Amino acid sequence: MDFNTLFSDFGGYTITGLTVGAIYALVALGYTLVYGVLRLINFAHSEVFIAGAFAAIWGWAALGLDRDSVASGFGSIMLYLLVGALIAAAASAGTATVIERVAYRPLRKRNAPPLAFLITAIGASIAIAEAFGIYTRRLPVGAPTVVKNDVVFTVFGAEVTVVQLLILGSALAMMVALDLFINRSRIGRGIRAVAQDQNTAALMGINKDRIILVVFVIGGVMAGVAGMLYDIRIGTLTYSVGFLLGLKAFTAAVLGGIGNLRGALIGGLLLGLVENYASALWGANWKDLVAFVVLVVLLMFRPTGLLGESLGRARA
Amino acid sequence: MRQKLVRLVGGVAIAALALGGAAACKSDSASNEAGGDGCGSKIAFFGALTGPNAALGINMNNGVKLALDQYNKENADCQVTLVPLDSQGNPEQAPGLAQQAIDDAQILGVVGPAFSGESEAANPLFSEAGLVHVTPSATRPSLADQGWKTFVRTVGNDLSQGPAAANYIKNVLKAEKVFVVDDQSAYGAGLADEVKKVLGAAVVGSDKVQGDGKQSDFSATVTQVKSSGATAIYYGGYYAEAGLIRKQLTAAGVTATLVAGDGVNDPSYITGAGAAAAEGDVLTCPCMPASETGGTFAEDFKALHGSEPGTYSDTAYDAANILLQGIKAGNTDRAKLLEFARGYTGQGVAANYKFTENGDLAPEAVRVWAYVVKDGKIVPDQEIPKS
């Protein structure tokens, strides 16, 4: 164990950990929303994320930004970010809609057992990932430098960069917006109602299928933006990265309490931090081991996750 | 009672199938050995043709294709065909593919396995079956010490490449602080260990990451490199992760030179990292630049494939030629071809070949070159002197 490495640059590990965690959290929202409403783990959500990440790169390419270009000027950077986010969100939401229509709704209509959903979820996930793999010839696809990673300020010896601020800022903003949407809007009330009791909600005049679709679309939008932020942060995208990232995001959702929106945020940030600290203490090869041991231990003491409860019952 | 009967019938059926299968196999191999003149025999290429590290495998396969193309033009009445075995560089797939090659009695020799990890999984099977395999690229030193009777290597191992890289870091880059990272693969960790041994106290830190596309975020490693103040980074692994690490290092403001081995020596490294980030990085290889290889290899390669030969195209071409020369000389069963390949001496395009009794390339035949990334291209820099 090497405490020196960790404490000599504690601020640096904290800020990068939070940045990774913010992306986990955005993807985790998709798992948690769908689980809250349908009691279904949407394992194809990792490919919803990948679709957005690819769409952003291809969208930028269509605007003339290839992997070696560097965007400059505040106005054009904001424009690229906005366009990238819109394209990514649209692609991810579209993918999520297709998955719901093709892989889940037909099963729901036939009252299929939960195992069948699990298999179609995994099937959809593999099929989509492989399609991207074949299309990109399984090669990494480079993203342009949309935001230059300049240092903005230094806090406790840690340099905070534009990219980190962008990711943390936009993730938090989207979380707050989603939280307000679920708790204050009419559709949000519908989502909470369906999450509590589907049949009763239907009797009260709520269109169940529409609410479910909305849930998938919201999860898709979040994952799409996460995909674009991932591109900006990592700079290169391979078709296969969704699997592990999806697993981590799912872990984050469980860690925070699956079905609970604020739990997804806390779980994501915590997982990012634990991973990064573990990398510093024992080396990067240990980070997954430590992260999942932490998960198991935490669930032993709090089986429903940190914040517990699900979407419907949560006072959140 | 009825169940018992069903079981009995089923058991008999399975036994019959197995026997029938065995008989079929037997007759198969018998008829092939009767052939004997080498016409219609096959050689296999074993390596990644798809997957995250496919670029190197494709380089090699193209070298083998060129050798075969030339052979078949000269011997139009007695051709040898190529069987590509796509391992995706994955050790888990290797034993199955090795068995596939062994079961095809027409296959007299194998070029590959390309990577060290898959070699460790596949080579015991080859050794048991007596099928010769000439690897143009698996550089982990210990591969030669496993007692595999069928192992031949047309490339210098990491005992030559690792120290050469370390010497380059010390003498040419003159770096006093070096950070060493590896991907925990048989190849990457082996290479990194050799580098650490030679650099000694100059190594200010080290880390291990995950290869095979399992990791894409290297922020913790980047933070460590940054706070270590290293002016050179050695990476033991393959180009996919190396490109990502370089890109993320540069994004975090680390300008230290990245030095890596032959697994990174591919244009895909620059594609992954971005040309500006990769500029000035040093890649070693126990293979010669195309301009240094003898004869018309580079031109012939370009004429057939429309591209320059890549890393290991030359050693793979030589490996295939050793097998083909053996077949041509009448060594048309596996045992004879094995004996021929292991005893081979002669000039190829990449080296003047001579093998040790383990099948490893003799130390005096090994030459390690340093290449640098310049204007988005990998260009030869210099041959690294031994020690």
C-alpha cells in the first residue's frame, strides 16, 4: 500500500475520481429509472450509451471536425458542444426507444417471465455492440478536441481543468433538472404513479406504455450526454467499452439504492472516488477488485443501497 | 425400465458415433500421409485478424500472403494454400484454433501464434501434436524455455528488446526519471520487467493497467506519472491502450516522451493518440525498417497489397519462407518439416537466420531498431547498439 502516492496528490485523485463518477452517475440514471418503473434491469443500457458516444463523434465529423482538429473560440466550442449533445441525446434516446419497442414491449404484452426480459436485454446489448464493432472494424475511433483541457484553477494542490468542470457541471445540472422534472411535472407524477402501482395508475387514467416510453427516452438522453462527455474526456472510443462502463454504472445505481435518482448520483460519485483512490494506493490493476469489495461490504450493511427505497416510495 | 432402455440406446448411439468419428479421423490422416509430394498441402497463419490488436496480425498475414503468392507462382503445378486462423489475439480462443490446425492433416506448419499470451495457450498442443509453429512476433523470452519441441522464433525476444529500449532511454533520451507502465499481459509485463532491470534507480514509479480493451480511462495512472515528474515513460503493451494513455497524458499536460516496444509499433498508435500527442515518441522493434531489408521485399509487398510493409510483415514473410523452402525440399510431413525448420540457417529479409537448440533466434542474429514518430508517421531512427 502506498499512502504517499495518494496523499501527495490527494486533490488530484479526488477531482479525477469525481469526474469519472459523474459519467457513471449519468448512465446509472438510466438503469435506476427503468428499474424503478418496470422492476427490470435494462442491460442493453450500456449500448444506449455507446450509441450516443458514437453519434457525437460522427456528428462532429459531419461538421468537419476529425480526430486531429482542435476547436477554438468560445462561440464555436459552445455550438459544437450543443450540437454534439443534441445528436448524442437523440441517438441514445432513439436506441433506447427501439430497444423498448423490440425487446421489451412484445414480452410485456405476453406476460413473459422476468428471465425472458433478462435474456432479451443481454441479447439486444450484444447485438448492438457487435453491430458497432463490425461497422468500425473493431478499431478505436478518435474524437476531436472540442474542449481544450486547460487548467482553470488550483485547489488544495489539485489542478482543475475545463473538461473536468464541464463534465461535473453538466452532470449536476442534468441531475437537478431531472429531479425537478420527476417531482414537479405532470409526466413526472405519472412516472411516480406507475412506479408505485402500475394497475392503479392505469385505472387513474395514466397511459402506462407512454410513461414507460418516456422513462426510456429520459434514460437515453442522460446516457447520450454521458456518451458525449466520455468522448471529450477519453478522446477515443472503441465499440466494446460500453460493457464495463455499463456494469460500473449499474453498480453505482445499486450502491446508491436502485430506483432512487439521488442514490444514482451519490453511488456514481462514490464509485469513481473509490476506484481512483484504490488505483493510487495499490496500483491501477487493483481498482476493480477494491471497488467491488467495497460494493459487497456496503450491501452487507445496507442491502438496499446507500439511500435505499425506490422511485415511487422515495420522498425524494 | 423404460428410462433405462432409453439410456442404454442413447449410450450405444453415442459410443457408435465416437467410434465412427475416430475411424473417420484415422482414415483421413492415413490418406493424407500417402499423398506425400507436398502438393495441396497447407500452412496456417495464427494471429489476430480482427479485434482490438488486429493491425499487427494483418501486417503479418500480408507478409505470409506475399511469400505464398511468390511460391505458388514459381510452383504453379504444386501449390500450397494458406489457412488464416483468427485468434483475435485472445488466449482463450487459442487452444480451440490450435486443435483446429492440428486436426487438419494437410496443415504442415504454422506461422504464429502472433502474441505471447496466445502462444502460451496454444503451443503445448502444437508441441504434443508435433506441428511446427514459427512465430514472427511473440517476443516473451520464457516461450523458448518451456520444452516445446515445435517452437521456432524468427524475431529477437524481449531479452534483447527490453534492454535495448532501456539503453535508448538512458543514452539517447538521457532521461533520469522514468515511469514504467505495463498491461499485465505475458508480453507487456515481461518487457517492462526487462526495462526496469536495466534502468534500476532511474525508475521513479510504475503502474499496471488492463489491456485487451478492458480499460479506457487511465486518469489514476496519468495523475501518478504527472506527480512523479518523469521525463520518459515506458509502456509495455499493445498500441490500443498505448494510444489512449498517450492521448490522456498529453491532455493532462504531460510532455514526457513515451517509449514502447514492438506491440505499439503500428500506425494505429498514432491514430489513437492523435498525431500531435504522439510526436517524438520512440518505438523499438527487433525488426528492420523496410528500407534496410534486403532485396525487393518492400517493392513486392507494395505491389501485392498496395501498402508499405508494417511491423512484422518481414519476419512473417521469412517465417513463411522457411516453411515453404522446407516443403519444396521434400519435407512433406510434419516431422520432417519440423526438423527442417529448427535446423534452418540462411539469409532472410529481416535477419541472417540461425536458431538455438530451443528454436529461439540466435542472439548474434538479433538486431533491434528504434523508430520515432515524426509528423504523424513512424520513421526509423537508428539501430540500437547492443548494451
